[in-house]
Amino acid sequence: MSRFIQPLEGRTLLSATSTSIANELTAVQTAGSAVQADLLALQTTSKADLGKITADLKGSPKTNVPLLKKLAKDQGALVAKIKADTALLLKGTASSTKGAADGNAIVANPALGTNPAKIQADVTKLATASSALSKLQTDAANTSTVNSDVDALTTANPTLTALTTDGTADKTDLAAAINKLLADATTYSNALGSLKTDLSTLLPQPTTTPSLIGDYKGTLKTKSIAFGLGSQTVDFEIIVTNQTLTTLTGTIIADGNSASGTIEVTELTTGKLTMKLVDSGTTVTLNGKVNVVTTGAGLPPGSVISGSGTANINGNDIKGDFVVTKIS
């Protein structure tokens, strides 16, 4: 195990630290508490203002009953939507707690980063929670119906000065409470985003290490008919002359049929590898891995590429598993 851990720890992979994760988690929790307080204030204020308006209309003509019911219904529906949206947003707090724990585990033991499933799940949940801000902003902006309901009541009762005062207060209080909630919700969403970004640095990152430049030779065992023949093992070669973070320059040769040019590549710090080469109608797609530590046979990192692939070369379809070893 130590033979595996040491080379990995020697790389500069991690930017997240226990300190940064702790600070980001605190920011999420602090902002989350503010959002919860804002939601409670909105609900309390809305209920109180509706109570005042109801009291103002006591003893007024029965024609006010449907107008008051409509206001209560619309304002209640607005607050309920905001509450539901806020609940979705605040799911990020639990996700942050779990993500921070998973992140700290990798910071303490980088070898755990070779199995990124937990962190990827955490990052996805944080992104989902953060995206709830958009719906909250949209729903919270729909105050025009409530304002119209208040105006309809005050217009129908021009001599009820208390109603006019309390109706204006209802609209003002609602807007102020929503604006405060949205401001803190934005801060909260940004805090989720910061933690998500930090945790993302613990995921396997694109790299050029180990280098793939060289001549790899080996075999490909086909899974289906190729070149008019049944399943067979054919010579397979990958020649790479240049490498960047996203491309390789080189040639892929299968049973003497070759394709050359720019190869789209993703090489991750875990050794996971994808390649795609398109050359004059020829398409080769490979998925596999390159060894990131010394092999059992003593070959250094970057010596062996293995995986599966598909190709259409000179009108011939190939699909199979391959293993190639760097010879130079």
C-alpha cells in the first residue's frame, strides 16, 4: 500500500485544505441560519399583517369577504412557494456537512482520492441545492397578484383609513422580508458554490503526468468481425509525439491500418484515459487507463495503456480490448 500512496502524495493535486473546508462549511451554516430566520420572519410578518387587515374589515360590507379571501389565498400561496423553494435550497446544509467530512478524509489520506465517487456525489448535491436559488428568485418576484389584491380592498373601502395604512404596510413588509430573504439566500448559495469548487479540486484532475509521449506497442483482441474475419488478436500501436492537457499528436495503428492527427485526450490523475482521433473519415475512440505507479513488473508510470475501444478504419469496424506497452 505504501508503494502506491507515496507517488500519489508526491504530486501537487490538492488545493482544498482542512482549513479552507472548515471555513466554507462555517459560511454555509451561518448563511443558512440567516435564511431560516428570514423565512420565519416572512411567515410571521405576513400572518400579522393579514390579521390587521382582517380586523380592519370587521363590520364592513359583506362584499369585502371574497376580496379578503382572495388576498389571504394568494398571499398564503406566495409564502408557501417561497417556503418550499427555501427548503430545497437549505438541503445544501446537510450536503455541505457530509461533503466537508468526505473532503477532510481525502485531505488526511490522499490515497482515498483515487475513488472519487463520494466527492462527486457531494459536489452534485451541492450544485443541485444551489440551483434552487433560481426558482426561489422567480417565485419570490411574483408579488404583483398580492399587491393587486390589497389595492382592490383599499379601493373598495376608501374611507377605511386603517385599512389603507395596514394594506400599504402589508405590501411594504412583504417586499422587505422577501428582499432580505433573497439577499441571504444568495449569500448562502454562493457559500455552497465555494465549498463545491473547493471539493471539486479533490476529484481526479486533467493532467499530463505521467507523460504519454512515446511509442506504445501491443495487441487488440476484437469482439466482433474485423477486416472480414471473426474475432481475433491483431497488432495495435499508439505513437504519441506531442501532448497537451487536452490533445495528443500522433498515430493509431490497428493491424497495419493507421490514422494520424490530433487526438482529443483526457488523462486524469487517477490514470483514467480517453482518446478520440478523427482522420479523413476514420474514427478511433479508446477508453482505458495508464499506470500512474510502477507496475508489478517494475515498469515506471506511463508505461502501460490498457482498455477497450472502437474504430472504423478504411471502412473496417473494430471493437475490442487492447493492451500496449511503451517501447521508446
